[in-house]
Amino acid sequence: MYILRRGAPPHPTSLGAIAMPRQHLSDMTVRAAEPPASGSVTLWDTSVRNFGLRITSTGARSFVILIGSGRRQVIGRWPTISLAQARSKAKQIFAERTLG
């Protein structure tokens, strides 16, 4: 269970997603990830903070980043965009947000 603290941004699971531990995303992990029975699940990456793979119950896979308090931005869908391309784009977006 996650506790929301006053002033702290909500944990991604408070948005209706299923809690998943952080793990290093690899091409094999992305390919082999099982879709949930209903809703969606997000696998968060350990190598790039706030970057993850969202999998819906229909099996659709999208790379997402967490920007701000609970807001997500979709980078693109797998396999149209590879994991390496999505990581690179995520780093670029975070750098642009940091540098202005």
C-alpha cells in the first residue's frame, strides 16, 4: 500500500493502474510482458527514471513517461518505436523540460 503525503505528487497507482515493481526493461521484457485481465499495467524502468511501458488488457504496448504530478505523456507504441528509441526520446524530453 502506498501512502499519499500532503504536498507529495500522487503515486502512479493512484491513477487506477496496477502497482508494479521497477525493473530493467529489455527487448525481451517488453515482448514477454503479459497483459492484465482488465485495465492497464505500467512496468517502470530502473535505468531511466519515470519511464515505463504501459500494457493494456487488449495487449497494446505503449512507452510512457511520467511528467508532473501523475500526468503521463505517451512517447509511442511498440513495435513501431523500439525500446532504444523510446528511451532516447524520454531522455530528450526530460532534458528539454529541465533546461527550458
